[in-house]
Amino acid sequence: MPKYQKGETSHENVRNSEKITNSIITKTKLLNDAFTLDKMPCYIPLNSKRTKLNIGDIHSWENKEFEVFKYTVNTAKTEKNEPFLNELLDAIYNFNKKIPLWVASENIEDEPKKKSKYKTRNDLVLEGKEKDETIEILNNNVVELFRAYEQLKSFIVTQNFENKQYHNLLKSHCNVNKKDRFKIVE
């Protein structure tokens, strides 16, 4: 004689079904509570790149501290769990919309990451371009400085100003900060 009659469910299956329902409700509550936090909570199971929350990761999320248990998608898809699963999907959707805000705030707060001592070819090309731009700027500054010097020198010679004051001005011009150098010439 069988232990259970046709259509009768065992107590284990009933408890397992309640456990799954409670887990879905708890996961939804944890996701909704995460919206009030300033930082992304570490206990939420994001994908490997930490850019998105997947439904499969949520179903396999297990944490005894939060009383969240792992279950399969098929066992959760019951008539009893349908409204709770819809709420969970809404919470996942809203959570995924907020992830970029959390990532942006983390990037602002984080210190610049240390670069590794090994450089890729692309890093070297970018560094070379930056050096070329710096050299171009320095060349332009040297040309401008020399032009200003020659202009001042020709002014002194054409106006017959052989004054120590102008010579001191030319000498002090070399000791001025780079940013203020062109303001003095003008």
C-alpha cells in the first residue's frame, strides 16, 4: 500500500515549496532595500563583470544569513509563486537600472588604480602620442619666447635704449614662472 494517496503531497514537498516562496519574497525585499543604499551591496550576486544582475544568478543565490535559498527556475514557476516572481523580476529590472549610478559613484571615490609595470603595445603608442604633443607644446613655447626676446632686443637697439634696466628685465625674464613669462612680454 502506498504511503500517499493520488494527488496528496508529502510534508517535505510542502515545506520545500514554502521555503522557495519565502526565499523569493526575501530576495525581492533585499533587492528593494538595496535602492536606499549609497553603495552597491556586496551580497547581491552580480555577473562576473559586475555590470548586471541576471535572473539565473538570483535563483541560484544562496545565503543562510539572509535566509535565502537556492532553487531551480522550474520549481519556482508555480501558480502560487507567480505574483512573487513578477515582483522579483521588477526588482531585478530596477536594480539593473541603478547599477551604473553605483559604479559611477565608486569610480569617483576610488583612487586611481596603479598601472602595472608592463605596458601593452597600445599603451606605448598612446604614451608616444602624449610625448609628441608635449614636445610640440614645448617647441611652440620656445619659439614664442625667442620671438619675444628678439622683439624686445630689436626695440632696445632701434630706440637706442642702452639702459641697465632693460638688461635686468631681460635677465629677470628667464627667472619668471613659465605661465607668467608671456604676460611680462606683452
